[in-house]
Amino acid sequence: MDNKNFAFGKMNFILIGVSMLIVVIGFLMMAGDSSSVEAFNEDIFSTMRVKVAPVVCLVGFVSIIGGIMYRKSN
């Protein structure tokens, strides 16, 4: 096959896939139990859920852009 017919190469797909996995990990870090009317859950304001997980998601989204923009040097 001629690789010039494809917009992305193998490395682009690998980078995008790893970046999407990072985004999913960030969203899983944000997930957890919520508060209810009967009980307040202080864990909803934990550092991991409020600060670390959004940064992980941001890194993943920026990495997706990097994976799209990646061009193999000739």
C-alpha cells in the first residue's frame, strides 16, 4: 500500500490512542461517590478529584492534539 494516501501514520494512531487512554484515566480519577440529602461526602472535594484529575485530562487532550499534529521527519 502507498502510505501517502493516508492522513495519519501508524505513530499518529498510537499517540492518539495513548492520549485517549490518559483522558479516560483522568475521568476515572474524577469518578466516585457523591453526596446525598442524608449524608455529606467530603471526598467530593479531595485534591485528586478537584485538582489532579482535571490536569491529567488536560494533558491527555493536549496530547491528542500533539498526536494529530505529529509528522514523521523525512
